Amino acid sequence: MSFIFDNMSNLADELIKKLEKTGDPIDQGVNKFKWTNRIFRAKNYRRAHIEVLDVRDTKKMWIMHICIFPHLDDSSPIFGFDVICGANKITGVFHDYSITGDKDHFMVKWFQQMSKDLVWKKDRELPDWGKRIFSTYMIAAGNVNTDDELEKIIDFSIKSMDYYLEAVGTTIHNTCFAKEHNYYCKNQKINEHTPRFLINCGYAEEEVKHFTDRYLFPEVTV
């Protein structure tokens, strides 16, 4: 048994329940993949995707990815939360309210205020593609293996999702932010780690590319 795996699995279950309460599940063909993928749509957000890749038995790894996009006429930030776990530590945790149409959005300010006092044993350096889309207040930490740090991650992620789901959809404009959403997706797809890991788990490169383009970070056409 792994304390890290058990706690993260319980966290994933709780966050899925929050999306189930706020949105309607949509299939989009994502259920054909052999790992957990849930997609939701709601009146106040365009798309919420949670992915859980549980390969504890074969790879000693557990990964969760969550991304929530506002509707295209909403200047709210994009919610992103990723956790990569080994049996004895979280090797990477990344969380951000990524700016789309308004750098001074009240949700961005909330995230800045709530995250500014979080201190991690080891900060993670962001790659160039990440620096282009993530806010300067982003949480990026590695080598998390203490009870205190784990509790911080769990508590803040729950509080952050609750706030996001309540606040998103309240800043509607006569403007389309599709360009900003697509810029976010284009840069996310530069990240080689997720597709490489899926390929290492035995999934075909073509299948992984289709999953990344169509389901993980789909661009919009308007």
C-alpha cells in the first residue's frame, strides 16, 4: 500500500464528484480509451476534462490531469491541475489559473492571494512553453513526500476547484477568446512528457497523438 497513491486516488474521486454535481457528462468518444477520462459541460463552463492514468501495478506511477475551459465569451482563466506520483513521492504537481482575456480578472487575483504563501521544498522550473501560458503565480513543485506538503496540495486543490466552479461564467463579454484558448492548447501540446509516458505504457503513438489532439487539448474553430 502507498500513502501517496491512496490519498491521490481519494482526491481524484472527490474532484470528479464536484464535476458531476456542476456539469453534464459528455462522451465525445473518449470512453474508448483504456484509462479513466471524464468530460463535462455546464452552463458556466465550456469543457472540463479529468484524466486518471493508474499504472500502480505495472509502472509504480499514478497521474491525474484536470483542465477546465470557460465558455469562449468568458474572460475567466483556465483551470489546470496536474499531479504525477510515484509510490513514495509526488514527482510533480502543477496548478494554475491561466490567464486568457483579463490579466486582472478577480479569479486570477484570488489565486494569486491564496497561493502566495505556499512554500515548497523543491520548486519546479517551467519549460519555455509553460512560461508562455502559465501565470507567474502558478504552483509548480516536485519531490513532495511529507505529510505537510501532501495536505497542502489536497486542501488547496479542493478549495481552488470549489472556488473556480462557483466563480467561472460570471464575466461574459461581447468578445470571443478562442484565440487565447487555442494558444493555451497549442503550447500544452508541446509538452512531450504525457505522450511519452502513454507510449511507454504500451499505447500506440498514433493513438496517443489522436488522444492529445482530440481530447486532451482540443482546439476550437469559430
